[in-house]
Amino acid sequence: MKIKTTFFSLIIIICLVLVSETRTNSEGETIKQRNNEIIEMKHHENQLLSLGCTNCHTFQGPSKKVPLRERKKIKGPNLWIAGNKYQKKYLETWLQKPTPVRGVIWGTMIKGIFKHPSLSAQKAKAISSILVDFKDPKIKNGTVPKWGKIPRRILRRARILFQKKTPCYSCHKVYIRKTVYRTPIKVGGESAPSFVNAGERLNPDFIYYFLKNPKRYNPNGRMPVFGDKAFHVLSETDMVALSTYIMSFK
Amino acid sequence: MKFQISLILILLFTFTFVSAGLAKDRFKETREIFNWHCSQCHGPLGNGKGINNNKRLPVSPRDLTDGSDMSQFSNEDMVRTITKGGPSNDLSPIMPSWGNTLSKEDINNLVLFIRHLCNCKFDPKLKQKRLEQEGKVKP
């Protein structure tokens, strides 16, 4: 009898020890993972710091709304959603040969070109792989469906919106085929980023979420807010149509 | 009696100075709003020669300094066009709606600022003339 009880108690103790060990192991692993992540983040930060990106750009968001007087102090765009916004290939090529997206110096109304420092091919690759990791968890991939061939009804809807109802081309530069001209012509203003190569630069999901909630992604911008319930300017299907249409510019 | 009169006078003076200061601040703020949002098309001076104005635009932005042209719009018309966009007042849709971006106070101040730019007042006869020319009202 005594032997049986001691045997059972031994087995129970061994089980308990095993369970506790597995727990400690799993906790240890998670701690290790976290440590690795923190080390990686610090490494990324150091790389960004060493190149001087943090002098003009910020990488934490969502950015707060700043009163108009203090907006001149902001030197560059906040890149906390760079992973959602830009394509990796575009970032790599752009960092090697930075060409401005708008005809105005960023944050001002002065015509001119701001010279962004260029990087070597290796550094550009490294920095773009870091920038792609900056993502907003609220942006879900796949909200705008990827069509092989865009349906006609969506193209028609987007074209009417883009050219007639809310003429985006009054500020955004773009090549469009107008009724009078046979070939596409260059139209548009200078103050906003151009859509000439938007299909190679942006992601469709970002455009959709930007149109839906511009106060979160660009609180200090010049663009008017569309898609609010007060005036029913843009519905959800409109936003999907517009983002697919903008992505078709290549 | 003298003391009371002097007190009232001092109070009046302070009130006028404070209100004038507040009005100046508001004027500065509205000018900044104009420079940030409106000057893209209407130009920093409001003469319609902004950066986005080029030959390819179907309708050129309105010259806000032209008094004879601007006096056809009442203050309510201007508030409507700014909040709901050009089509709400039978104008071009290139003028977007700013009702979601700017507050009502800001828009009212902007209308006063535009009145200051054009140095004009609303003339209902001119509005009637325009509507008759466009065929919206029978003469």
C-alpha cells in the first residue's frame, strides 16, 4: 500500500515538474522573441538615425493635428504607415534616385524642387526593407479586390467621379484621355502629389483607407475631407472604384 | 458721480481694445486658413492665380479681388459654396466642399475675409441679371 502511494505521488511530482518546465520554456521563448524584436527595432532605429532620416521624418503615429502656425516646423512627412503606403520596389528605386512627387516644395506653396539625399543600392535595399515594416494594424490587406481586368461599371463610376463630380485632377497631376483629345493628355495642378505613376508607387488598400479616414492618416494636409456622412460625397463603393482607378495609372 | 463716469469710461476703453485685439487675431487666423487651403487655386493674393491654375483646367479659379464680379454673391451663397462645393450654387465642381474640413466659424470668417479682399457688398440686381442670362429665371 505504502509503495503504491509513494509511486503515485512520485509520478504526480514528476508531471508537475514537467508542466512547470514547459511553462518556463514557453515563457522563456516568448521573452527571447521579444528581446530579439527589441534588438531588431533598435538596430533599425540606429540605421535610420545614422543616415539622418529622423532629422526630418518621424516614424510614430498616428500624427496629431498641429495648428496652422506651427505647420512650417514640420520638415518631412510622417512615415509611420510607409509599409502600407508604398510598394517596396518603388521605395528601392526612389531612394537611389529621389525625384519629387509634386511641383511644390513639401509643406509650402513655393514652386521648386527639394533635393532629397540619395543612397547607394545596398543602403536603399536595407532602408526600404526597414520602411516596409512600418504598418498600421487597422489597415487590412485585401479590402480593395484585385481584379485581373477591372470591370467596366467600376471604371465608368470612377472616371465620372475623378473627372466630373469631384475633379481630383485640379490638384493631382495625371494623364487622362479626354473626350476632345484622342490621346491621353497631361492635366493637373502642382500642389498635390502626382498620380502619373501611382500604380507603381501606392497600394490600393492605403488609398481606400486614406479616403475613408483622412483625419487619421493625414491630419495636417491640404486635401479636403471626403466621405463624411454630412454631405454624402463618397460612398464605400465609390472609394473602392476610385482606388482601383488610381492604381490603373502606370 | 465723477468716479462712476470715469470707471465706465475705463471699462469701455478696455472692452474696445480687447475686442479689437481679438478681431485682429481672428483676421490673422483666417488669412492663414486662406493661405493653407484656398491659395492653392485662388492664389495667395486671392486674384485667381494660384499654383494649380493652368490652361488645361476647364474653368479658371475665380478672381476674389474683382469687386464687380463678386458682388453678385450674397454671404449665404458664399457660405453654401464653401461648405457644399461649387455645384450647390450652380458653379463648377472643381470647387470642392470644405464643410468636413473647416468649422462653421472658420467658413463664416472666410466669407468676411473674402468681402475684405473684394471690397464689395452684395447687389441683388447683379444676381438677378446673372440668373436671367443663364436662363434660370424668366425676365
